[in-house]
Amino acid sequence: MKVLMVCLGNICRSPLAEGIFRKQAQLRGLGWEVDSAGTGSWHVGEAPDPRSIQIARQQGLDISDQRARQIRLTDLSAFDYIFAMDRSNYRQILELANDHEQRSRVHLFLDYAGRDQESDVPDPYWNDNGFQEVYHMLDQASHQVIDRILDQSVSMTTDQGIADSVQ
Ligand code: 4NP
């Protein structure tokens, strides 16, 4: 399974999402590939924001090796799941997509996690105090999203099994 996390700058939210999600998937023995990108190009080549690095480090997670990149059209075919951190990112990614197959891979991360109260991971760039909250949101949602992807692949395998046995 290949999963891409997307925010605006690829320096605050999506690097945290990438690190947290990859670690959780590894702890569950899943050999999933996890990456992140930004819809904007301002920070391409940069390490994550020092505040994201620090909040992750406090939780025993090192994200300092990551480098920002901009999302590209080929990502929409190369990744099975593309998760937007907020609705603005979601709209930007959909504008890039050029067919139904690509659009169907794009989801709002918190929606996919089953959160009904909030859909957006708030952008902490202008708010030093926002990083803790973002970390915990992403941590909780990642558990839920991994559960849902696993459920989804089980039901697809079962459907395929039924389809095979029907034929
Ligand atoms: P991110 O946060 O989308 O979570 O990486 C931001 C980073 C940079 C900017 C905005 C948001 N910026 O305007 O440069």
C-alpha cells in the first residue's frame, strides 16, 4: 500500500503525518510506503519546520531527514491513498487530478478517520501552540485510518474471492 500525506507547505502538518503514520504502520507489521508533499512550492528542498521536528522528537519520532517536495500529477496514479490535511488542500489536489480513477484516491484525512466534528487539521504555521494539538490529532486519526484501510482491503479481497468463486 502506498500512502501520500499532503498539506500546503509540506513542512508542518504532512511531515508529521508521514512520520506518525509510517511508525504506526511499522508497529503493526505493515510494509506500507508513506510519503508526503505540499500543494505549494515555497519550501521545496527544506527540512520540516523546527517546531514539527521538536514536537515529534518529544514523542520519540525523528522526522528531521524529510525534505519538502511539491505534489505532481504522477503522484495521483502512483499512490493508493492521497490524504489532504484540510479542505483547501483537498480542492487543490482535485484540481490537479484528470480522471475519476485519480480523484477516487483523494480523501480528507480526518473525514476518512471518521471524525464528524472537525474535518481540517488546523494549519499551525502561524501558531506556535498549535503543534501539540496537531500531533495528537494526527496520532489518533492515523490509528483510525489504518484500521479503515485494512477493513477496506479485507472487503475487497473478500469481494474478489466471491467474484472468483462465482465465475
Ligand atoms: P503546512 O504549513 O502546510 O502544514 O506545511 C504551512 C507552511 C508554510 C506556509 C503555510 C503553511 N507558508 O505560507 O509558507
